[in-house]
Amino acid sequence: MILVFDSGLGGLTVFAGIAPLRPSADYVYVADDAVFPYGRLEEPVLIARVRSIMEAMIAQARPDIVVIACNTASTLVLPDLRARWPEIPFVGTVPAVKPAALHSKSHMISVLATPGTVARDYTRDLIRDYAAHCDVALVGSRRLAPIAEAFMHGQSVDDAEIAREIAPCFLESDGKRTDHVVLACTHYPLLLSHFERLAPWPVAFVDPAPAIARRVDHVLCERGFAPADHKAAPRLGAAVFTSGREAEGPLVRLLQERSLAQQSAPTILSP
Ligand code: DGL
């Protein structure tokens, strides 16, 4: 059983990377849409909230592994979760600063994230440890995660607003310019086609989902779970929304395409 968790639908970008590597696994996808967006929460509030969701969901689903498919949470809550459940492996999602710094030719990279992730010591330590040779722009956006969420619910989104939010990622200096933008919020790959169309020049947008998926697969192999049977038909997984709102419109199709069916949330999770 693989439990994938995010504040909303962004974690589906990570789920989409894992599912093909482990097609016959049982999945529970948990979206804490009752409290979304996490990017604005004070750190102690976020730690307590994720802990209470995990208490309820781990008791109910008994997962073999938990994927925290949210940078805003992972950059803060992983030590607390690992201390509380030492027997369960937690795989987090943290800004892909290392590969971006490694592959950048101009040594100008940007990290696009929620205000929470931008403010974390964890993020600053990653930059110090892996990108000291680069100019790194840390760009916090309040709007992009809610815009991505609206887009996945089939609402129209405003190109001009998206262009405004990503503009600070694009910098020029001494004839060089930004060549890598780290998508450090799992919601952002949902808007990738918008970013590519609206970018002032082409850059590599770094989505960490494939690397996280490989890590999940590796940890499961290490723990003795047989390598995936790629011929097995995908099983129907569960999608849990803490708001209790019933999925409707395009979201229903989106879940169906990912072999997920909505299941009601444990009542303890309502805000
Ligand atoms: N998807 C989440 C992340 O990766 C955050 C979105 C939010 O709730 O603010 O950071």
C-alpha cells in the first residue's frame, strides 16, 4: 500500500510518476483540501496538521510507504513524521536544486515555490550545499498553487497573471540568463504548458517527480517488495479529500484516468 499525500491535487504529478513503476500496488491519494493552500500556514500549524492527517490515514490505510508529495510540507515535517513512525519509510519532495545546479550552463537558476518553501531553512541549506557556484533566485508565489488547483477543476486561468507570477524567475546579468527553473511545488507541473508558452525565453523547468518515483521504487525493493509486474492491470486506488466535498466535473475524469475513485475521509480530518 502506497500512501501519497499533498495539500491538494499537486501530488498527482508525483503519483503519475510512481504509478507506472508500481502499476499493481494499492494506492491511497490524500488531498488536504480542507486546509489548502499550505504555503500560507505558520510552521507549527502545518506540522500539527500533517501529523493529525497521518495519525488518521496511517491507522486506516496501514501503508508500507508514505510519499509526502508536497514541498511545503516535506521541507518542514519529515523529521517529526520519521520520529513518530520509525517503522514506515517516508519519501519527501524537496526542491530539485542539486540537478538544476549541476546542469545549468549559465549558473543562473531559479527556485519557484510557495512562500512557505522559500522561507524554509531546509531550502536555504540545499542552495548552500549544492548551488554555491550559482546565482539562485528564490521566487515565492502565493497565487500559482491556487491557479493550478482551479485549472484542474476545469476553471479558466489568466495567462497574464501566470506570466506575472513566473516573471521574477527570469533574470539576465553580464550577458548570461537563467537557464533552469526548479518547480519546487508539486502543483506547478500541472501548469507546465502555460509556463513554457509564457516564459520570456526557453529554460529547463525541473520537475522532480521522476526522481521521486525512482526513489519510492528503490525503497520498496530494499524493503523486500518484489519488483513491479509491468504486465499487471492497475488496481483501482482511493482518493480522499479532507474537505469531504464530492469531486465533480473534470476532476472526476482526472481521477478516473489515474485509476482513482473518491472515498470518504475519516471524519477526524474535517477542519
Ligand atoms: N503542492 C504543495 C507543494 O509542493 C503546496 C501547495 C500549497 O498548498 O500551498 O509545495
